[in-house]
Amino acid sequence: MVELSLEARGLVYSWTGGGRALDGLDLVVRRGRRLAVLGPNGAGKSTLLLHLNGTLRPEAGEVLVDGVVLGHGRAALAGWRRRVGLVMQDPDDQLFAATVAEDVSFGPLNLGLSEAEAATRVDEALAALGIADLAERATHQLSFGQKKRVAIAGAVAMRPEVLLLDEPLAGLDHRGGVLLQGVLGALAAAGTTLVLTTHDVDLAYAFADEVALFSNGRTLRQGPAAEVLADRVAMAQAGLETPLLLELGVRDRAEALARFGRR
Ligand SMILES: Nc1ncnc2c1ncn2[C@@H]1O[C@H](COP(=O)(O)OP(=O)(O)OP(=O)(O)O)[C@@H](O)[C@H]1O
Ligand SMILES: [Mg+2]
């Protein structure tokens, strides 16, 4: 089994009308791990995720899956997206079908599953996110947090090898956050590789095996969560503080998770 799942090498990207969002960014995503991409607003987290699933094409650098440089042709992209799912930061960018069930079933049906198989996936995903009761609701009428959960359910229903989640807890209430952490824990236990972006240092500590610390479109440091988060120099460079839980000496992730869930 190849340990390396996804890799970004020297990515450079500038948005039209914006500055340079990625400035020679390197990142490795190891199979079966939970990686938190941590950085302040504007660091390039969302721009990176859009490269990791092939939505954006870098001006320079490359993205590799299992050591193979990914192409942006139609067939390559389709295969890539089947393996690497993305939940965008803004659910309005992601949801497009009229009802929740239609939206979540779109991906599975597109994979070629039967109506019955797709319906099972939809039921499972909605139940996991605690939104089974929203199945027949119109997507455009949902609250932000409800939309966010539907967007996550849509990605989960695809059963990707790697799931990229852009600020998944932002906008969720306490119960929604705890439920989502349970969902992510179950996915990780089932072998899904998880990449989550956040500027919440405590969430990064509670969630991640590994942290990639971003600033100004570059990776300042990537490594074991407790090591990177305790690196005051690198954290200050990114304009972030050491997690409270780490300051308090909570070194065990299970304990951090439990405490995070209760805050
Ligand atoms: N659609 C866009 N058009 C122009 N510039 C953009 C666009 N999206 C992002 N940018 C710019 O690219 C840079 C990186 O933005 P990005 O959204 O990747 O940061 P981020 O780390 O995800 O921030 P946040 O924590 O606020 O979500 C910023 O300077 C931003 O202004
Ligand atoms: Mg973002």
C-alpha cells in the first residue's frame, strides 16, 4: 500500500483580480491520516483544496495522486474526482438540485449506481449527518448550517478515498459539530483519508494527526499535530496561537476530542 495519497508540489496560483494565492506551496497527504490545513484568513486554504480535486489548474507546480501527476483532461478529472471528494466552504457553491435527496443522490447516480443503491447511500449519508428529516426539503430554503450538512452528506455518499473538507464546522451549532466529528471519526476508522481546513487551532489539535501550517500561500511547516501546534515561532508567523488544550497539557488526542466536543 502506498503511504502517500495526494501531494502538491510547488503550486503557484493567482486569481484574476487578486494577488498570488498560492506561492510555491508543498503539501503531502498521507493515506488513512487526518490532516488539518491550518492558517489565517486568506492564507490559501480554499485555493489549495480546489487544486487537490482538480477544479483549479496551477500556473506552476503539480498535484500527484499515488505518485502520478494528474492531468486535467476530461477522463483524468472524472477519475480524480471519483477518488477525491471536496466539500466547499460555502454550501451555496455546492448545492444545485431542487431537493436535498436529489442533491445527495446526484453523485452516486453519476457513479453509475442503480436508483435503489443510490437511495441507500442517500439514506445512510443523511442519517449520519442527522438530517434524515430534511430529505424532501427544497435546498434553497435551508438554513446555512443545514445546507452545510447536506453538502457534506453529498460528499460522504460518494465514499471517496480522500475527503477534502473546507471549514466543515464553520456555521454548525454544537450538536451539529459533535455529530460531524463522529461522522469524520467513523470515516477515518473505515480508512478514508481526511483533509480539513480551519483557522481554529483547538479544532486542528482535536481532529488531526498531522497539521500543515499555512501563511501567504506557502506551507510554513507540516508535521505531527502536537509538534507543529507547539512551534510558537511558526504559529506566530502564521498569526495564530498555541491551542488552549495543548497549553493546558492535554497531550492525548482522545481527551482533546472529548474536551473539544464539550466546549
Ligand atoms: N474567487 C476569487 N477571486 C479573487 N481572489 C480570490 C478568490 N478566492 C480567493 N481569492 C484570494 O486568494 C487568496 C487566498 O484565498 P483563500 O480563499 O484560498 O484563503 P483561505 O485560507 O481559504 O481563507 P479563509 O480562512 O478566509 O477561508 C486571498 O488573498 C483571496 O483574496
Ligand atoms: Mg477558505
